[in-house]
Amino acid sequence: MKKPLLLLCLVLAALTMVGPAQRAQSTPPLKEAFKSAFLIGAALNRRQFSEQDSRALPIIKAQFNTISPENQLKWQYVHPRPDTYDFEGSDRYVAFGEQYQMVIIGHTLVWHRQTPAWVFQDGKGNQVDRETLLSRLHEHILKVVGRYKGRIKGWDVVNEALNADGSMRQSPWYKIIGEDYVAKAFEFAHQADPQAELYYNDYSLENEPKRNGAIKLIQKLKTRGIPIAAVGLQGHNKLDWPTMAQQDDTIGAFAKLGIKVNITELDIDVLPYVAEEMGPTIKIADQPTLNPYASGLPESVSRLQAKQFAGLFQVYLKHRDVIDRVTFWGVTDGDTWLNNWPVRGRTNYPLLFDRDGKAKPALEAVVKTALGVQ
Ligand code: GLA
């Protein structure tokens, strides 16, 4: 047989051998499917951005064009003691993003969690005053944001400043500095990198009272001339929450403020609800009904989850003009925080890739929304 003819036969033979597994791989990657709408991202843990997680790495490179650090830039890691900054992990995170040409996000500068106790105390363990805390905050932000100036595109400046009823959370930041700690943090971040986008990030803003609190907070920042670029809706969702109407109204309400709306920590929890404060009191071995899918996710639940994900993406696509980025909080079900929160040792399934790194039905459902297929 002549060479070109032989080649053609080989190609045809290969094509007829393509099975379901290969066809699944031909689903376009998320970042391609949503290219004309918004960026698609994932939060990475240290093993992932250090290229040690061989299961997640191919998924990250193929599917995502933006990354967030799951923990590495939080105060406790980057500034563990008053005179010690540790940038070893965060330098790697940023280098990873640059190596693979991803949009790099910073998370988070001011939060009530994962912040060491010394930040709020003097050498004797007494609470510091407003001026001391403001000057610590200033130093921290200048140092951290300044280090990655021009490399990290945007920062979650303040995370979770609000209560469920929309009032300000009584965090140490609020109690010691007062309400303007939020504005101050934004001003310091802007000073450190005037080009960086600055965000306010929170969860459950789909619930009206909390959403209204966030709207007020953002309006106040804007009145003060603070350049807030976007609100981050964390998107830690459930199979039946938020409703599509709540999601739609929420994005629409923030868009009216003239800012962007990013989805920053997307996942869909499939396990029975446990109140946060109850979590630590529960031993899963004693209460197996709270961990119903330890040996696998039933198809019916997997379908429900795919439907909820697809519904959300339809809403996101409707608002594509104000959404810059949709970021999942993790890569595979094996590495999600929801396996250990609020109860330790459960088996959750909140993401688009399973524990073996295989695409779940939800992935196809999401991609189909981009292609306009139901
Ligand atoms: C919040 C924070 C994140 C992360 C998640 C849980 O949403 O913003 O940094 O800690 O909780 O992992």
C-alpha cells in the first residue's frame, strides 16, 4: 500500500475505535467552553501548585485559566509571627500561575479566621489599640501585596465582614479598629498596588438580609472613593440552595452598583446539613447517617447535582457582561474542604471531578450550558 493511503487507513481505523472514554475527553475544557464569557478557575492547595499532585495537575492545566490559593496567602501562613514573613509557598503559587499563563488571584488580606492571635495582642497578651492594629494591617498589606505587585491581578481584600442579618460581624478587626477597617484595608491595598483589582468577598449573599448589608457596605466604600472592582460571591452552595431566582437577583443587585460580580469559591455540598457549631461535637463513626455516601455517590444525587450546577451556569451566562471569573473551591472531590467541615471525616462530592480525577456528569452538564445545549 502507498504511504498516504496507509496513513488514511490508520486514521480511519483509530477513529472507529474511539470509545466512550475517549469521547468524554473530547468534551471541550471548561476554559475553552466559557472563553467568550468569563475565566474559569480553581483554588489550589500546596501540593497542587508545587506540582506534586499528579492526579490534579493535568486537570488544572487543561481546564482552568485562573487560580486562587486555597490557604497559602492567608495571614497565618504568610506572616506567622510579628517579625516573620514566609513567602516560600506563595512565591511558588505565583510562579506556578505565571508558568502556565493563568490569571493569578490573591486570597485574602483581612479575615477573622486563620489570623494568628498575636496580630490583635501586645507582648503581654492584652488587646492592642486602634492605631497599633491599623499600623500592623498597613505593614502587612504593603509587604504582601507589594511583593506580588503587577503579578497578582486582584485581591480579596476583606473576607466575610458581615453577619447573616447584614450587620457588621463583631470580629477583632471591627471591635478594635471600628467599621472603617474595611475602607482602610482597601486604601492600603490600593497604595501597595494601584493597578490591582480589589474585591470584597463573602458567602450566602444570595440571602436578602446579608445581601442588603453587603450592598450598603459597598456603597459606603464607593462614596469614600475606594476603587472596589468586584464583589466575590463565594458560592458554597447546596443541592437546593440558592434558588436560581436568588442567584439571578443577587448578581443583578450587585451589578447595579457598577461593580463586577465574581463567583469565587464554587462548590455544591451534597451531604446532610450540620450547623457549624455542632461540627466539632460529632464523631462520624457514631452518626453514620450524617455520612450517607461513604461508599459512593448515588446516580440520583449525581444527577441532581449536575442539574443544580447547570442551572447556576445558565444564570452566570445570563450575567456574563458583569462576571469576570467563576472559580471552583478545589479541583477534585478528594481534596475539598467539605470532607472535613463542619464535621471531620465525611465523604463529600462537591466538585466537577471525582476522587480519581475523572469527569463527573456535572462537568458535561456545565459545558453544555456554554454550548447552549440543555
Ligand atoms: C471560606 C474562605 C476560604 C476557605 C473556605 C473553606 O469560604 O474564604 O478561604 O477557607 O472558607 O475552605
